Amino acid sequence: MTTIRLVQGDITRESADAIVNAANSSLLGGGGVDGAIHRRGGPAILDECRKLRAARYGKGLPTGQAVATTAGELDARWVIHTVGPVFSAQEDRSGLLASCYRESLRVADELGARTVAFPAISTGVYRYPLDDAARIAVETVRSAETDVEEVRFVLFDERAYEAFAARVR
């Protein structure tokens, strides 16, 4: 049984086997969590992302998929990059958001990671409504078949923390 913990803070300061990056499909860094992970993790992460682009993801990492790199200077062994969906009021993309969590846990299992820190995927510039994103994240992690012992949702602010706390109770 996977333990779910909530932390309000900066995911780049977490100590875990794997830290999940809410990446953009280019894998080459960006804003928000993605930019923070690349900045704090250092150039080794970007170097591996460039190699992944050259070898397997020439058109970028598809939404809902996940892939791992080194964690560079972060207090983790790996960064698992996943691309969340951009919210659309006209199209249900909840399956893609759930896939981000499932696929990240699958990659974590392949790596042998036992602790995984997740941000609130797609709730920043991709505008996924926080309450719905929290429900999808928590339900997906709870129902996932995984060897990960602890999933830590690292929420940047109090509003996000409260949205996830309402789902974990």
C-alpha cells in the first residue's frame, strides 16, 4: 500500500528517489516547476533530455507519457519528466492527466524508486482546475499498482495544499 503525504513547499528542495517534473513536450526546460527543476538540477538534466530528444523523442514527449533522467544536483536519484494536458473546457482531458501519474509511477517502478515527489501537474500555465486535478491525482495514485512506498505531493502554495488535503482525508 502506497502512503500519500502532502507537503507545502518547493519540490526542488525535496529529498526523494525520484522527483516528477511537470515538463513541456520539448523536454528542454521551461517555466514553473520545469524551469525550477532544470535550474536547481543543473546542466546534467538538460544534457540527458537533449539525448532523449535526439534518440527517441524527436517530436517531443507525448502528453501523458513519462521518461526519466538523472536528477543532477537535486537531492534525488532521478527526475521523471511527464507532460500534462492543457485544460480544455470543450474536451475531457482527465484521462491524459491520470496517465501522467500512472506512467510516472510505472517509470518509478522500472527504476526501483520507493519514494516519489509529484507537483500538481497541469495546474499552472496549463490551467487545469485545481480541485479536479487534485481529485484525479489522488484517485490515480490510490488505484495504481505500484511498488512505490511513498508518494509525496509537493504543493507550492496553501490553495493547492488545501485542494489536495480535501482529497487525501
